[in-house]
Amino acid sequence: MTETLLTYKSAIVAGWIALFFAVERLCPAAPVPLDRAGRWRRLVSNGGLFGANVVVSLLIVVPVSLWAADAAPDWRGTHAPWWQGGWGVVLDLLLLDFLIYWWHRANHAIPFLWRFHEIHHLDETLDSTTAIRFHWGEVALSACARAVFILAFDIPLESVLIFEIQVLLAAIFAHSNLRLPAGLERAIGWVVITPAIHWVHHHAVRRDTDSNYGNLFSFWDRLFGSFSPNRRRLNMKVGVERETERPFWRLMIRPFEGRAS
């Protein structure tokens, strides 16, 4: 199972993002506020950030995850035999989604982490490519945080790989500029993060940016008081309040630049 997941992970994610990249251009929820040249610059920038993350994943994320899964104390077999098999994977996915909700929330609340996560939010257009636009520093930090979770909860590598695939598939869907039937989106929004819900998270108003942190399930935000009452409006400005998009090379160095106090 693990070998199969490793083999097909990239193909699954590549196919999913290609599907949404095509469909959101056929059925967009909102017009893209860029001319042709601006669209190409944005794709090059987002692609460059993704390329850097591929390198970091090979050098840091995969080795750290493999080490953590191998080094985790095997306490489940002795103390929690019920937390194994198919139901164990389901519980692992629920637990990891809960933990990533809090990790995402920490990325907004802790200034050092926000320096890196801000790069994701500086994108002033929201579509499926935003889901793979992260600073390599955030990717490395997230891998270290995930390793702590793996060690603490003795999470097997199989669950980690399934979760990583799920995270990417859910993020591509949530960031997409896909127009869904309003009734369908409202209905599934009670359970999962939809494009309309996540659009509010990317609104360039800080009180909205600091809300709707969920990755897959929307009920974490409802349970912990971080669900925004605002609804998506297609004229909502996307980005970071009082900040503007930067070219690729500036995005790479921005987390390390000095900031006004």
C-alpha cells in the first residue's frame, strides 16, 4: 500500500490540479482581474514557488516524514490495538486534519510563522495554482511540525501519505475559482471547505484572513469560533491587507526582510 501511494501520489495530484485548472476556466466563479501578461507572470511566479517546494520536499519533507514514522514509539499495538487497520487510518486522517487546523491558525497568530505563510496570501488572484503557492520555508517548517505529530501519536507512514494526498486535493478544490451551484455549495459547506468558504479566508481584510482555517472539514472553525459569518462576494479583494503582490524573487526573500515595528 505504501509503495503504491508513493508511486501514484504525484500522478493523482497532477491530474487533479490539471482538471481544476481547466474546469475553473470554463466555469469561473469570478473574472480574473489580470491581463494576459499579468496572468503569465502570475503563473510563472506560482510555478517557481512550487518548483522550489518540490526540491524542499525531496530534500527535507520526505526524509523527515520517513524518519518520524520509523522512529515513532510503537505504543498503538500495546495500548491501542483498536487504533489500527482501516478504522485507524480514518481516525488518523481526522486527527491530522484537526492538528493542521491548529497549525494553520498558528501560522496566522505567530509573527515568525506569518512571515512565511504571508507569501501564500499575497496572491491577488485565487485559483487552483494558489493551492501550490507556498514559500519553501513554510513547507520545511510544516514538515517539522508534522514530524512532531507523527512521533507523538505513532502515526504510520501509510496514514501520513494518504493525508498528504488528501491535503493537496482538498486545497486545490478549496482554492479553485470554480463556479458551483449555490445550493450544492451551501449543503456541502456544512461539512467540507468549499471555494466560497475559503475565498473569505483570502479576503484582503485581516479579520476575514484570520478566519476559516480548515483544510478539509469546515466544522473545526465552527467548533472553535473561527468561522467567518461573511459570505463570498465576487468583488472581494483577494490578498493581504495593506500589502501588494511581489515578483517571484521578492517573494523568495520577503520572509527574511526587515519589517516596520
